[in-house]
Amino acid sequence: MFQYYLQVVPTVFRFLNGTTIETFQYSVTEHTRHVDPGSNRGLPGVFFFYEVSALHVEFEEYRRGWTHFFTGVCAAVGGAFTVMGMLDRSLFEWKSGGGGEQLLR
């Protein structure tokens, strides 16, 4: 016995230039089971189960402004400075023996 479960989801794509595409996404699951004749465990054959989702998916393309880019660059640079400062402090403490006694001399 072969069983196929088809699930279909309506989908809409909206692009920056204003075009819209209405399409469908689908998934298929296959189950196979051997049925001996006269075993009363089901009928041999091919069965299709078709399900259309009540929900739909929308993908919309959009652009972020230059401020978003600038904020991301500042975050990356600030993170790099922070990590390098922590690394510098750790190496300095390790090299000086872990204490602040040598700073007082």
C-alpha cells in the first residue's frame, strides 16, 4: 500500500518593483506498507490525501535605510574594540603575574 500526503499552502510574493506573484508551496510525505493478500490489514493500492491550508504566507521585499547600515557598522566596530580591550587587559594581567603589585613600583 502506498500513501501520499500532499499539503498545499497558498503563498504571495511582493517585490520592490510592485509585481506580485500568487503561487503555492507544497510538501509531500510518503508512507509505504507491505500488505499480504487476505491478511485483513488494509487494501493494496495507491492513496492520495490532499490538504489545503486555511492560512496563507506572504513574503514582502523591502529596503532598510542607510541609518540601519550605519548602526550595524558602529555596532561591529564597537564590539571589536570591546573584545580587543578585554583581550589586552587579560594579557596584561597574565604577563604581570595576575596582581597589581608591579603597578605600584
